[in-house]
Amino acid sequence: MTKPLLGKTNKSNIKQPVVLGLEHGFTYGGSAGEAFLLNAAVASPNRDAQVKGHELVLVSAISVGAASRSISSKGAFEQETKRLVQNMLKSTQIRMEIQLMYGQSGIARIKSIAGNVISICDAEWAAGIWSGSKNAALEIRSSTGTLRGSCNVVKPSLSGKSIEVDVVPAGASGNVDPENAAADIIYFKGSYNKEFAGLHQIITNTGTIFNIDASEFDLFKGNEVLVGTNAHSSAAFISFDKVEESIALCMEKGLTEEDVVCLVNPKHWNKLMTDQAAKRQYDSSYSSEKMENGSKSLVFYGQNGKIEVHASLFVKEGFAYVFPPAELERIGSSDITFERPGFPGKFFKEMESANGYELRAYSDQALFTSSPGKMAVLKYIKTA
């Protein structure tokens, strides 16, 4: 999902002008044919958008013993290192996927705490965030950012929408309504104020992002469509009418005949697939499960043109997102790499305080768009 949906890689940090309005230096001359005076130019408001990559590093190791015992056989050594690299790459891609969606927003809000089990609000649950999360280091913060403390995942329960942790930080609390200020927020440990803004944060931002104040320039503010009336007791099923409503708002802020993606949780998929079935595209390439990088996709046509629906395990159950993929870029100096920056071709490094070799996965990137107004979030969605 990352590469086709959430931006192409751009190998530089950027500072670029963004047009945030229209030109207004018009003069009306009437029909007399006179040599009338022209009004002065009224330039469109422009601002310089600025974004830099944010670094992410995964450190892994292989023992000297494992390396030594397998080095007599080239195949055995390659197999051992291949296993390590593949798991590191998968782990880093998943962590990056989560950041692309919910960077700076938190990965979940707490519903309740019983013993060492933390239950997640239904609207804030995304199975892809928690699958394979055993031993993940977390931190819990209040809605205003106050740190409650840290903990580690002992066992996630995908069916129960909960996680068991080794210790619950003192003062941590939850609320059945995730928008209630009493509902604390879970982050990956160390990510707070260190990760780039993900898609959710970009669309819902009402302050300054990328050096531009969305409260001053409406075209730099994303759109919001309420599917229900609140996240707890009055959520509603997603419908294609709501998707088209969100696209209409995006068109008011500049979206034209651009291909649009609607990114949903897999539990929304069947509802959308049966809703407005007549708008589905049937041709020689149609498949009921068209797979692209692990995401199902379904094509409709709406007022803007093509609307492609993708299901992703990394989308929280209470939300869906509409955006033109061409307007998203991934900015930074490095996509995921195992080379040591500044040392081409160098991968493994002998550990100074342990009997092993260290390998790192490194990334320096951020998600960017110059057109948040062409994007929308749908919220208060229920799945059952």
C-alpha cells in the first residue's frame, strides 16, 4: 500500500512555494471602448512550504557464534543473514506504514484498563498496528501530551481489541468515547515529537503544518465528513454517498478530474462493495479481489472521475480517507536501506560490548502534500 497510495519517494528535503489563492487584479472596462485605467495587480497569496525527512533506525544483531558456525557453508551463512534481513525489512516497512497513516496522531486511544490489559476504543483499533506487536515498546500520554510512562506489549488480542502489557503506567486512564479528554493516547516509545506527520494528521490539521497556517488559508486545510454523529454511541455504516460527499468538499478546494483513492478498514469493504453496486467498473480487467501490494481495490466512477477503494489493515475502524495519490510525496534523503550512510557497501558492524555483529535498517523521510484541501477524512464509522 505504501508506494502506490501514499506518495512516491523524493530524494531531497524541500522548500517550495505553494499557491494558496487566486489572482484578483481584474479591471472591468465596460463596452465604451475607452482607454481606461487598469487596477493594480493583486497577487495570489503564496507561502513557502517546508518539510524535512525524519530519521528512523532499527538495530538488529547476529551472534558471532551463529555467523562462525554457518560461515563454513556459504549457503548456510546466506540463509542466516537472509532471514535476519527479511524480518528487519518487514518490521521496518510495517512501522513506516503505521507512521505514514498516523504519525503525530498516536496509534490508539485507551478505552479501559483492567489489570495489565489495555482495551482500545473500537474507532481507534487497527489490527495491522498490533499484529506481531509482542515486545513492542510503548508510551502512554494524556490528550495534552503529558507522559504517563512506558510499557512493553506482552500479548496483543486481535479479537478482543486489547493488549496485555508488562506494567500499566501510573495515572493512565481511558474512556469509551475516544474524543473525551480522559482517553489517554498510546504512542510507540520515543516517537512523540520525533515522527513526521501522517495522513491523518495532515488532513485533520487546523494549525501550522509544513510552515503554513491552515487557520489562515482554507485551501491548506483538509475536509471532514461525519458518517455518524459521534465515535461512541452514534457511529454509522460507511456509504458511497458519504464518499461522494467528501469528494464534493475536496472539489470545492481544487480537486478536479484527478484519480482519487478511498482508503478504508477491511471491515468497511463489504459495505462499500454492495453499496451503489451499479457504479462499479466491470471490464476485462475486473476482479472481485484485485490485489495490489496486499490491498484489495475496487473501482467506481464519481463526479471527479475514477474512485479506487482500497482496504488496509492499518486504517483504524472509525475512519476512512479520501485523497488523490498524485498529490502525495515522500520527502527525505533515504528510503529504507541497510547500508551505513556515508559508507557505501558496508552493512555489518562488530558490536563493541557484545559478541555479535550489528545490522541497521535506516530511513530518512516524511510524507508531504501541497494540497491538503483536496483530501478528506470520514469519521464516526461503525463496523458492526
